[in-house]
Amino acid sequence: MATNRRWIDVHHHIAPPAYLSQGGPNVGGPLKTWSLAKSLEDLEQGGIETALLSVTQLAKHISNDEQRRTLARACNDYAAKLVADHPGKFGMFTVLPLPDIDGTLKEIAYGMDVLKADGVGMYTCYHDKWMGDPVFNPVFEELNRRKALIYTHPH
């Protein structure tokens, strides 16, 4: 019996130009060669109808809070443009500048309210702090208040 499945990729990394330029030599090999054309081709070959975009390991490459805030915003704006330019093909998880709590709260508001992101992307740890660390309580309180979807990526 044939089914009309609609496959969704929830682990679809992108490499915005700002990420590549600021991430330096630590950016992983596959991301260095990322392109929109290749991404769309991969989705087509895999029979994927929609992909939720995310950026990987922002905190791993950038240690300065202000720089992480600026980079997260650039990545989120880039992802939002892809979503707008390819309706139905892409959704997005807001990139957060964690472990910067204040910057993260601002980016949650921007990503969810302005960009209309589908959720947020988080990692299991940031430097020496795991997700359950009380330092992250304000972030989870805000996400709970919004009933936001959280995509968790191992790190």
C-alpha cells in the first residue's frame, strides 16, 4: 500500500556567510562547503519536503558575548531570508548566543516575535555548563512562558 509521506528534516545545518567568516578555522569541513544549492539538492534527493534550519556550535567558535550576539542575529536573519525565499521548504530554529543569558533572552524575543521562528536550537552544554544548570533558568522560564519548541543538539 503506497503512502504519501511528508518527510521533515529537523537537523538541517546551514552555514551563513557571517558564520563562516567569524567561525575561523574551527568550522567543520562539511560546513565550509555548504551552499543553498547543495542544500536544496540534498533535500530533493532525500525526498525531504521541509527542513528546519539551524546553526551548529556557535559558542564553540566565539567566546565573546557581544560577538556571539551579533553573529546569532546575522545567522537568524539569514535563516529567516531562506524561509521567506522558499515558502514551505524551510522553517528555522532561532540561534541563541548562549551562555550569554541577557543576549539569549533578547534573541528569543527577536526570533520568535519578529522572525516567527518555529522554535529555538540549543546544545546540551555550553562550555562547562549543562542544560540543567540553574544559570539557564531564566532562559527556560521564558521558553516555557512562550510554550516554545526546543530542539536540542548534542555537544
